[in-house]
Amino acid sequence: FSALNLDELTAQRDRALSDYDALVRRGLSLDLTRGKPSARQLDLAAAMLTLPSGHTAADGTDCRNYGGPQGLPEVRAMFSRLLQVPVAQLVAANNSSLSLMHDSIVHAMLGRLPGSERRWADEPRIAFLCPVPGYDRHFALSERFGIELIAVPMDDEGPDMDVVERLVREDAQVKGIWCVPKYSNPSGVSYGEETVRRLAAMPAAAPDFRIFWDNAYAVHHLTDTPVEIADILALCAENGNPDRAFVFGSTSKITFAGGGVAFFGSSPANVAWMTGNTGKRTIGPDKINHLRHVEFLRDEDGVLEHMRRHRELIRPKFEAVDLILTKELGGTGLASWSSPLGGYFISLDVLEGCARQVVSRAAGAGIALTPAGATHPYGDDPRDSTIRIAPTYPELDEVELAISGLATCVRLVGTEKLLERAR
Ligand code: PMP
């Protein structure tokens, strides 16, 4: 559209405006804000509601009782390869990996991490690197503990490693980096081998620097050719930084988002640190839930088979988004978007300075989107251009309606912006 003359552009804007007015008159009420599984996806695990059938673990443990701080060995074995963590170094906990990330930060604040010179609470300043676009809950969690957030750009292979290496080498107050290494939230990017190797090997000024490796979408493939990422724990160990990475994952988007099993994996020293700390706050995780997951998912193949059923439900939604955006916005130059191979999100980039207005126009038409800026630290996307689309929760026809409405908003705000620039 940037090649159009003023009259043509005005005509396009007028058409978009009348489409938008018609959209508002429809009185829609649609929600694309959060990456939640739909009720149908949750139904896939309905059988779990009547499990476990027994209460005895393979080693004879009575799961009804206290104990087992590291979680049931059989649920850890089931996810060991999928999360690329040796069984002995994997902890199975309760229902939320986000809470394990939270606790890791709190324990590092209030006690000393392996390799730490002092508690993080005693540091003059703590900073975390945040590849952008990224996950708003990572940012909110860090902010809540006064951690300074430093945005780092991402490309198709993950964070810009020249920037990461420089900041981590030069600033001893940079203590962490948030990574969603596979089918990243929201761009869908998976980290390339070289990126992972450089993260594992780079020199760090802080002796207690940690990679928060949030592998939330490890098995959430949308295609027949699953993406494989390099093994961060093995690479850290090989490069003399065995304690550098904390691996997180969960079954929130495999079984029940509110009733899954979360995992923490790391070096033996970090695992001892974590279970030592956790042992002060609980006399053991919910092993009944671990057993329920083992009975239902059975083994690694069972997990992958179950994920194929999810894929059957959600892939049509991702395809619909791509199809509608291509039809309505393809070739206009008003937007570009990701075509993820897995995960839960599509990232839509509109013209610079337009994202907030698009989200607000969409709200005006009854289409709720994640606030613009949420993909960046402090809710501040300096280019004001990234919008996160979460298509899994609504029914397919609702996704179609919402995306076609969103495309109308992009056309309206985009043509207005181009007119403003042309004048
Ligand atoms: N990490 C990422 C990247 C996510 O997208 C989500 C859910 N939206 C979570 C963590 C939350 O995980 P959990 O349910 O295990 O707390």
C-alpha cells in the first residue's frame, strides 16, 4: 500500500473504515488474549479424572503419603528425554512450572546459589536479559522482585548472541536470561544449534549467571517433523559451566493446564540446592497426580501420541489464522506474521507505531487481544508493532471471525498511518 497515491490510499482507508463500522455493528465478543487449551483439548485427558486406579508406585512407595521430594521416578523417566534432562537430575513437582521459576528466583534472592558470592538480595542490582518478543509472565515475575529487564533482539535462530555475549561478559550484575528455546512464546522461533552452544559456552562476569530455559513447548509440534533443539545441560557441562542452566517444563498444555505436573532439571548441584530449599516448604509433591499422569500417558510414546490429538484440534486454528491474514493482508505491506511449527502463538507485526491502535480498535469491535507491548519488558514495545495472537482457546469459527475482524483493524489503522505519513 505504500506505493499507492493519496487518492488510492484514501479510497482504501474509506473502505477499511466502512468495513470496520460494519464489524462494530455485529457486536462480537471474542477473546484471543491468553494461550489456554480449549475445553476440547482438556477433554482429551478426561480419563485422568478417574485415575489413578491404585496408589502404589513402581518402587512400592505409597503415593498417598508424604515424601519423595524429587517426585516419582516413573513420571521423571517419562519426561527425561523429552526435556533433555537425565532422570537423576530431573525434579517432578506440582502443577506449575511458572511457580518453579518464581521459587528459583526467590531462593536465589534469599539464599546462595551454587557458585554465588552473595545472595541476590544483597546485590546492588540484578538484571536479566529478555529476548524479545517474549513471554509477559517472565517479565512480570522478574519485575516483582526488582530485577532490571534488558531487551535483546531475536532473529530466526534465537536471541542475538553478539549482544547476549557482550552483556553477559561485561556486566557482573546480569544474572540471568529468559529463554523459551522451542516454539517460543510468541514468535514460534526455535533456537539454532549454534545459539545454544554459544549460550552454554560464553564467558560470564557473574559466577552465578543462570539461563532460565523454559521449555514449555517441548512436545507441542504443529507439523509431522518435530523441531529438535540442542541439549543445553549437556553443552553447559561440556563447556565447563555445569551449573549454568535451569530447565523448566510442564504438562500444563499436555493434560490439564490447572492440574498438570511441572518439572525442574539442572546439574546435580542445582538439583540438590532446589530440593533442599523445597524441602523447607513442602513434605513432598503431589505424587497421586504423578501416578495419574503415568497411568494415563504411560510412556514417552504415549505423550507424543497424545500431543498428536492436540495437534488435530489446534492445527486447523493456526491454518485459519494464516489463511485469513494472507487473504486480507497479504501483499499490502501492512503486516507480517509468523507461521509457527509448534507452540501456542502467532506473532503479528504491524506498521511501526500501530500496534496499540490496532488492539484498541479490535477492543472497540469486541475482539479482546493481549495488550500491545506485553511481548516486551515493562510492556514497552519501542516500535509499537508486535501483537500476540493466541488462537487455541476459542472455537474455530470464532477464531475465523476474530482474525478477519483483526485484519480489518490492521487495514484501518495501517492506511490511516500511511495517509498521515503521506500528508
Ligand atoms: N512458560 C511459557 C513460555 C508459557 O507460555 C506458559 C503458559 N502460557 C508457561 C510457562 C506457564 O507454565 P505452567 O502452566 O507450567 O506454569
